[in-house]
Amino acid sequence: MRSLGREFRWLWTAYAVSTFGTRLAFDAFPLIAIFVLHAEPGEVSMLAAAGLAAGTVIAVPLGPWVEFRRKRPVMVAMDLIRFATLMSVPAAFVLGWLTFAQLLVVSVIVATADIAFRAASGACLKALVPPEDLLVANGRFESTTWTAAVLGPPLGGAAIGLFGPVTTVVANAVSFLLSAVGIRAIGGNEPQPVRTGAPRHRATDLLEGWRYILANPTLRPLFFNTILVNGLIMATAPLLASLMLGPLGFAPWQYGLAFAVPCVGGLIGSRLSPGLVTRFGQHKVMLTAGTLRACWLLGLALIHPGVTGLALVIVIELGLITCVGVFNPVYVTYRLELTATDRVARTLAAWTVTSNAAIAAMTALWGLLAGITSPRAAIATAGLLILATPLLLPRQAARAPVPANLEQRD
């Protein structure tokens, strides 16, 4: 494995620790809401949607705020905020003070800090790694993500069964503390981003990320493609859970198996991605993998009871996640290459904010559609719509951006 340097190793280590912690705590808040606070199904859905939606709105000003600050201190601060906020949950649980309102507030704060961290981390990675190594670096992050997705939820479920409902929340909080230590260990002198002109944030700065994306003829279609694909996939997840655990009669362990095993495909795809790019070229791999990942979702509408039904879900999810595993590191690298250094944080913040908002809105919309029709019909609708998304993939190769002075527009 080619070394990308000591600084990248620390960044990767910090990412791995926090990612495993997050996957250990997969669905921890809904479980606490159900088993500790005895929340109704509607409240559990509200907990999932409200934290994401409110965090997204609050995070809108964070793009320009992050852009003009050193990125590593921002990342450390966001890790510490997430650590302290999450630790309030087990503390309140032990004292008997835990409430549903507290879970909502914690969800909002963590979602907001997540967006700020992602915006800063993309800019940090671009500064630490030479352009020719960006794909390799993003491939390693993607591999780590899918490895954690395979191992984290089963281990987290076992930990909850052995030690109680807030165990994985503690583990997740500690992982953010360790991540902060790892980022701090990168060391070196990170230059202060320079901005000429007025030092204060302007109202136009809040929209700069979106304006930059929409003005770029290659970023724009990629933006809409990824937003729609992610939204449609995530919108079907609760419907599929309802279908499998309800009318089709699958046991919870079977449901978990159906989504844990296919994550191996993400690991395989992310490891194949750099080699495929070397052989076939970045744009061709992104176009092919992006097209193939849109071909699987419709098959989930054909799910049926029994072993063959379970096998069908596993095969479909394996194909989908393998294509995603190939696509994601290529698209993330492509996006970084297309984004000028002085716009990275705002562009990534705008991208994440839009993605989170779209997932929340489409999940609610598809819930209504399932209520009017059926979960199977709603899944089929998403599967048909996603078939059109490859038309939004960029048809031309990336062109290197020309950094611009932010004040030239005034």
C-alpha cells in the first residue's frame, strides 16, 4: 500500500476511529427513544427527520465561516462539540433526567457539527495530499466507511444487549474525542486563509457555495445527480424496513443480515476504484459506475417472503453498494479537482446541506406516497425515477478550476 505521508495517516486514523464509533451507534437514538422513553412511532420518525432538517438549516452559515479559518482547528472543535453533546445523553440517563426533547436537541447539534466538519475536512484533505494522490486517499476513506458499515452495527447491537441502551452513544462520543486527538497530532503549520477586503461575512457569502456549483457546467449536473440518487435510495430505506419486518414477516436478524452483508461490496468497489481509473480513465469510470448504480433499486419492489426473497435483497443491495463503492471515491475526487481551493469549504457545505435537506424531504414525501398507495408501489416509483438520473452525469471530463479573488465581483 503506497504511503501518502504521516499527516495523511493521522487524518485517516482520526476518520477511521470516528466512523467506527458512528457505525457502532447506528440507530442508537431511535432505540433509546423506543426502549427508554417509550416513544410512539411518529415521535421516532420525527427524531430522525427533525435533527437532520434543523441541523441542515442551522449549518447554512457555516460554509463561509469555515472557509476563512484554519481547517484543522475547526475539525477539532467540531469533534469536541460532538463529544460533549453526546456525553450529555448517558449522563442524563444515569441521573434519570433523559427526555425526548434532549434527544432532539442533541440530534440537531450533532447534525450541524457534522456538516461543518465535512466542509473543513474536504479542504484539509486537498491541502494535505498531492492532486495525483487524491483518488487513492478518497478510496481509503471509502473502504473505511464500508468496513465500519459491515462491522459496526452488529457489534453495536451486541454491546447494547450486554451493557445497556446508551453504551454505543458513549462509544461514539469517545470516538470523536479520539478523532480530535488524531487531527491535532497532524501537526505542522497550517496557514491562515487570506481574504482581501472586508473581513466580515456578507449575506452573499451564504449563497456562494450554491452559486459556484450552479455556475460550473460540470459540477452542476453532478450535483443534481448525486442529490437525487442519494435522496431516492434513502427515501426507500424505511419503506423497505416496513415491508420486510411487517407483511413479509422477516425477522430482525434477517433484516440486519440483508443490509450488513452487501456492505462488503462497498469495500470491494472502493478498492477497485483506483485501478479502474488508471486503466479506463476517471470520467469513463464515473459515468459507467454512476449509470450502473441507478439500475438496482427497482428490483427491491419485487421482494417476496422466504429465503429466496432474502437472497434477492442481498444480491440487489450487493450490486448497488458495489457500484456506489466504485463511484464515490471517483466522484469525490472529481468534485475536489473541479473546486477552486478558495471555495472548497463553502462548496462542500452547500452540497451537504442540500443533500441532507433532500433526503429529509424525499423521505417524508415517499412516506406519504406509501400511505396513499403501498410501500411496494412507492419503492417501484423511486426505482423508475432513479433510472433517469444517469442523464444528469457530466458528459465531459473535468477541467481544472482557476482560483478567483473573492472580492472581484464587488
